[in-house]
Amino acid sequence: MNYFAGGIAYGRWALDNGWPLMQIAPGMAVSLTPENKRTILRLLETGRWNNESEIMRYGLHLVNQEVQRAQLEQLAPIPKGALAEAYRRQTADERADEKRMARRSLRHRPRREDLDAA
């Protein structure tokens, strides 16, 4: 069966080059460059995916994995000695600012009875 959606038919698959957006889901569309469209067609020809939507979903899955890995790396423990090294690199003005902020935060410490009432 040949598919044709007003663009170019490629055997079983067709991408509409006349439309700037590819419909992904009801109310959602993405803009694809001609190179993106050619890439999708090449991927379809491998037989691993049945349609354009499967390729797009797989791509989103890979992006989601990458984002999750990056978030986990940001949550990784600070290497031993890194904090001490950061404090050693502080300038005199930075140390003075930190002490000033620490003193001010102590002034606004909530009272125990205020915490118990909450």
C-alpha cells in the first residue's frame, strides 16, 4: 500500500513536504526540516518502527532519559574536600559577606514556641 498525504510518496510511507508541521497528537504538532523528514523516512525503511509517531515517541524517550541522567548527576554527592577547597578560594570580601549573612540569619531565627504552634 502506498501512502500519500499531498507530499511525496515513498513506498509505504509518505511525509507531506507541503505542510510545515507534522501532526504528533491531537492538538500537538512539530516543525520538521526536510533533513528531519528524510531521516524519519530512512529510519522507517529499517523496519524497526512502523510509523512516524513511533520514531518521534522513541526520540522523546531518549531525550527524557538524557534529562533524567543529567538530573541525577546534579544530585550526586559533592566529592570529598570540594567544599573545603571552595572555602579556601573565597576572597576576604566573600568571607566577610558570608559572616554578615550568618549573623543576620541568626537574628531572625524563629522562637521554639512559634514552631510548636505551627
